[in-house]
Amino acid sequence: MSTEPIRLTSFSHGGGCGCKIAPGVLAEILKNSSGFPLPEALMVGIETSDDAAVYRLNDEQALIATTDFFMPIVDDPYDFGRIAATNAISDVFAMGGTPIMALALVGMPINQIPLDVIGKIIQGGESICREAGIPIAGGHSIDSVEPIYGLVVMGLIHPSKVKRNSNARVGDKLILSKPLGVGILSAALKKQKLDEAGYISMIANTTKLNKPGQGLSQLDGVHAMTDVTGFGLLGHLLEICRGAQVAAHINVADIPLLPQVKDLAMAGCITGASARNFAAYGADVVLNETDAIMQALLSDPQTSGGLLVACSPETVELVLELFHKNDFQDAAVIGEIVAGTPQVHIK
């Protein structure tokens, strides 16, 4: 085998949450799926495309279950493992829960990637699980064509504290905890146009655990919550709108962005997933003016993105204070929920 450094991204056709099947294609695949009787204890299923399933165990506890995995978004194996694990655990935090354990999902082209590189991927995931305070209690591995890594994650929450993505109310303010632009930075990295500062910023963003979700679950004024991942800000905000049958206004000037993102987007570092995302839901987006770069930013797939919170105006300061105390300094109010058909209006 060549002694040249392994470029993990060269093994995969897409990276990170940009690997997700496009929303429109996924809807077509699932349209004929047959329903079946659901147990009363299943509090959250697939009905509103929420972040995780939630199953009531008793009056005091509900089990949160989720899984997430993808192909490499970066070439460094340890960083890839860290990003994938952070992304998977995020779904538990997005429901307001506390993770309790994980199972590893590993698919690798064994004859093409050295075993020590695969080991570093797994070690990266383990490091994030330690930070989250959970064990990797098992898992499953296969020999696959493309490298894949991720986790099954389980968590606990009081049944009354679950934060769904479908309970937003008219008048709620929208708060985003992490800046956008991970997909654009990953596209620049694959084209070898991302400098060291940009890479450091990208890794810091994608390996920051969304732990504030646990505290947000205790605030009655927080009505809805989700994390922003592969469908971009617009896609996940539309899920909130559709679940509650409301509309949203967002102010582009207030949306936090990672450094260099606008310049890199203008230089053509945009993922194909961004265009696929917008093609799937663009009919429900009202742009005051046509701006291809703005469109790309708002539909940019976010790997291990931030939390998107819909809360009462009176709760905004508490939410921002919680984020800022946990080193989410970019957290900002980006818009509001309004009455109307499920659409996003961009100002």
C-alpha cells in the first residue's frame, strides 16, 4: 500500500450530513410505506420528521433512541470520528434529553484503508462519548465500499420535558446556536481551498456537543427544538413550520456564519446537496430577491450543526444566556414564527 497520507474524503462520493438522501427523493421512497398500529407509549415517531424516537417507559422516564452515520467530511481520521459522534449524540440533546450510551456503526473498505487509520476513527468517536459522559457499549462493523462511521445513541428524559420540533407557536422567536457554513467549508476542503484557520474553525464547530439542549428542556417557554443538519437551515425550519402549521420569517443579516463562508461560496465552494435540498423545498420558501449565494447558505447541509429553538419572547434572554454560558457565543435570534401556511419568508 502507498505510504502517501490517506485522504479519507477521496473514498466517498459525499461527506458528512451532505450524504443524506435529498428530501424530495426520500419522500418519494417512503410514500408507499405502509403504516401499522403504534403503541400508546411511543411519544415521538416519524410523523413530523423529528430528531429521535421517544418511548415512554413510565411516568418519570422516557427513552430517546436515534442513529446517525455518514462518510468522511475530513481527511483526518480522528477528527472524522469526533465529528460523526458529536453529530449522532446531538439528536438526543435536540429532544432535550440526556444521553446514556451508544453503539458504534462501522463500515470500512478493509483492503484499502490501513487498520490503524480505522482505529483512529473509532478513537475519535470514543473521545466525544467520554466528553458526553457515555460508554460505547457495543456496535456492528462491515467491510464496505466506502468508509462509514456513526453511532446509535440512547438517552433519557422526563416525559413532560420532551422538546418536539412540532410545537412552535405564533409569536415565538427563533434562535440558532451555531453559525452556518459547514457544507461550504467541507466543499472547500475537498477542493483543497480551505486554509488552516478555516479548518480549525470547522472542526471546533462540528465537535461542539449541543449540551445546552438538556437545560432548554427545563424551560416551559421553549416550545420547539431541532438541530440543523443535512437539510440545511431552511429544511429543518420548514419541518418546524409544517409540524405546527405555521410560517416563519427569518432575517438573513442576523444569521451567524462561520468565517470565510461567504467568500468561499462566491468562489464556487458549494455542495451539490445544497441545490438538491432547495429543489426539494424551494416552493415553500419566499425570497424577497433572487440571490444564489444566499440560497446556497440557507440550504447548505450542516454536519453536526446547532440547535434551532422556537421560544416565547419572554424566554429569549434565558435561552441566550444558557447558550452563552456554554460557549455558544454565536447564538442569536434570527427570526420569528408567524401565522400562515407552512412557508419560510426571507428578509
